[in-house]
Amino acid sequence: MLKCDALQPINNDKTIQLSFQGSVLAFDFGEKRVGVAHGEHLIGIAHPLTTIQAESSKDKLSAIDALVHEWQPSTLVVGLPAHLDGAQHELTALCQKFARRLDGRYHLPVVLIDERLSSAQASQTLNELGIRGRQQKPLLDQIAAQIILQSYFDQIQQTRPYEHTT
């Protein structure tokens, strides 16, 4: 069973601490598309940003490079999929690998967070906005990333599990 009930920093370098300051990029990882959301720790509100549609890891990382350069995040958040019962999802290992790649590439705190039902919630949100069926496809992943990031902000507001060090 996969434990997804808390923030899970994955940094190998234990001297890197979450600062709870600055901007955050969040990712809803998929094999073909990666949804991206942005937010600021100070405000604690997530916004959908874009959907990266690329089949190769190289192309996905190139697009992420540009976003990291543009937004200068202090933290990266990656949704960790699991089945409703907590069992590992088919994409769990790929998301963990993606998070480790982000960690190694950008040397920023990377946090895994439970993303169960984020895509279903994103689809429901789009339905409520009158966007249905195939019209949802270009927006679904970035809205799911927004939900993942908002969940991160909500959790740190409630628990603050890591202390800021200067």
C-alpha cells in the first residue's frame, strides 16, 4: 500500500529545506501530457498554467526548463497517483521517477502529494463551466495540476510539517 496522506519531500540532499516562500510549480504527470499549475506560497492560491503535450521525456523537460526559467519557483510539487484504496497506480513509479528527475535537474525542493481523484475533480469543474467531452482535453491536465497545487497549499496551511531555516 502506498502512503499518500502527507507531503513527501524527495530531495536526496537533506540540506535543502522547504521554505514556504516564493512561487511553486505543480505537475500532473502523464505519459503523453503534463499539466502545470502555478501559485505563490504567500497567497496560497493555485492557478492553471499550461499543458505540455510531448511524447519524449526530452521534449517535456525542455518545456519544463522554460517554465522554471520564467517562473523561478522555490518549490516543485508532483501529483502522486494511487488507487482509492491506496494501492499503487500504474503511473506511481513513473511519477516518482519524474519527481527524482526534477530534483536532480533543478536542485529545488520537490514534494510528492496525493493526487487521487484530481482528474475526476478537474473534469467535474470543467463540466460545471460548460466544457464537456473532447473540449476538456486541452484543459484537463492543467486543471488537475491546479487541484494538486491547491491541495499542497491547503496541507501546508494546516500542518506546516517542515520548519523554515535560514
